[in-house]
Amino acid sequence: MTVSSKTPRALAHAAHRAGTLSPSEREVLWEMEEHFWTGGTDNARATTANNAVMIFPYPSGILQGDEIWTHLQQRTGWRSVVMAERRVTWSRGIAILTYRVSAERPDVPIFKALCATAYLHDSDRWVRLSHQQTTGI
């Protein structure tokens, strides 16, 4: 067996050539994400792909397509949301937003989670492909 001592070359994969979004594009995405929390089910549905996947804390779990909207009707109405530790990763028309959220509404304790949302830039607009919430932070 021969062992090479050469340093591995960087992969030429598209993810290694990620660029950056303009400040205005970032602002659009963060506004969409905030409205996802505060804008109600109709707003969220209008900015989400038909076959999107969302992962919510137990007992909801993994939801896809129309299952999402049944679940969100029971969980909308956040009166305020704070997104901290915001990060955006972008490559070839897909942007992933990650953040720590603190959301509040009158009838429940403050909800805290780590979140990740993927958006696709398609036909000159952004559409949500997936969203995940991790609680217990």
C-alpha cells in the first residue's frame, strides 16, 4: 500500500465557491423571516414552496406540504420576535439563514429556539424551502 504525503486539493464543489449576498438581499430575507413568525399563516404560505419541509419541536415533528399549514394555524400570532446571532450562507441561488429566536405572544411563555431556514431564489423572488426549530437551548 502506498501512502501519499501530498496535501489534499480543495474540492471544486459549488459550495466551496459560495459568494455573498448584497445588504439589500440580506435585508429582504430577514424581513421575510420575521414576517414568517409575525405575519400569520397566509403570509407564510405565500412565501413558502408548495412541497417545503419544516421541522418543529415534539410533538409536531417533521411536516411537509399542506401538513405545515394545519400546524401553523395553531402556532401563529407571535406578537414580537427577536432574532440574534444571525448568519447567512449563500451559494448558487440558495440562502440559509441561521439564528437564535426569542418569540412572544400573550398566551404562552417566551419561546426560545435555534432556527435554520433555507430559501431558493427562483424567478426573481425568494421562496422558503425548509425551516427547522431546535428547542431546549
